[in-house]
Amino acid sequence: MIDNIEKALIAKGIDLPKPAAPVASYVPAVEANGLLHISGQVSMHDGELITGRLGDNMSLEEGQQAAKACALMIAAQIKKAVGSLDRVDRVVKLGVYVNSTADYTDQPKVANGCSDMMEVIFGAAGIHARSAVGVAALPLGVAVEVDAIIALKTE
């Protein structure tokens, strides 16, 4: 079933990816007390990992695209977990991890790729609190990983 938010995305030319399967001992999403906790989603596009390190072999714009891809995967995981993007009441918080060199300081700008896409997907409900940090390495060499806390509408 295609929900109203997904219809709006399709009209904008935005397709959700297939939700990625976990690569270790965890589940992609856990719902507790009206909050949906989405495990870290790594940067991938069309099933291919987006790898690289900001401040080394990846531009700010490429990093923002990697973060945008994480936002789309988070949306795909939400839909898989609760059946409809229309159940989202609010994107509460994002944790954005950027694979970057020790002297790189534009992690917040990279994270905007994800934050801006959340607003495209969910409108005002996509505006959220956020952390954006640089890390020495991420799983599988990816450029960006993002986890999320989502408030759900009561059924």
C-alpha cells in the first residue's frame, strides 16, 4: 500500500529504497512507548555503499548526498516497521556520524543533507533535534551513518 506521504514523494520524483537488512546482531527498528528507534542507517544508493572520508577523498556535496541517502533509508525502515509513513507524528532526533579526517569541521553541513530531506519527506514534522559528529571510521567504510528517534501517531 502506498500512503499519502509516499504518494507525495513519488510526485516529487523521490523513490524510497528497499529497506536494508541488518549486517550484525541488531534489528533495524524498535517501537517503545510511542517512539520508534531506528538503528544507524549507512549511506547507500541503488544498493551500493557510498564510501569515503570527508576532508580526504569526498567533497561536502558528496557527503550531503550520502546523508540524504541515509534519510531515505530511514524513511524506508519506518515504513517497513510501522506500515505507513503517515504514522509519523514527528522526527524527534537524528544522530549523524560523518567519516571524516581529524581536522574536518563541516559535519553539521554534511548532516544538513539528511535534515533537509527529512523536512522534504515529512514537512514541519520532519524538523528535529540533532547531533552531528565526526568519527575516525564507520562500518564498511561508508561516508555517513544516521540513527533516528521518531514519534508515532497513536492509532
